[in-house]
Amino acid sequence: MSKRIEYSLRILHYSLYANHVSPLS
């Protein structure tokens, strides 16, 4: 597996998490 794909997935997960936490803050 390409490390770039893994990194992209991590960014995606982080973005989604941030979106869910943003309104909560």
C-alpha cells in the first residue's frame, strides 16, 4: 500500500473528526 494513500486517509478522518468537534467546542 502507498504511504500517500494512508496519509490521505488520515487527513480525511481528521477533517471529519474536526468537523464533528467544531460545533461542539
